[in-house]
Amino acid sequence: MENEAVKIEINGNELICPVCKHDEFWTRETLMNTAGATFLGFDWANKAATNYVCDECGYVYWFLEKR
């Protein structure tokens, strides 16, 4: 099943692609791998970032949850 492209709002601001000015994105999650965790086989323990991918040109925004 493919992600549906939608408008995204971050802290009250509409997300706009800085490359092509498109305003619809699809979402994915990516692990923020570190060398130490990978070396020890603990990739699952790395933080995940939310990616918003422009449906027009493929530009990727990365957002990491503040802790």
C-alpha cells in the first residue's frame, strides 16, 4: 500500500517544498543509525526520524522528536 500525499502542518506552519514549492507530502520513518549501536548489533535502539517526502520532486524533510 502506498502512502497518500497530503498537506502537512508543523507547529501551525504549512510545509512547502523549498525546491519546487509543492505542498503535498507522503510520510515515512527512518532510523537514525549510529556507528556504536550498529557495531554492537543494537540498531533497533536508535532513534527514529519522521520524513516528509515531496510528492512532486522527492525532496525529504527530516524531523526528530525532541526529548
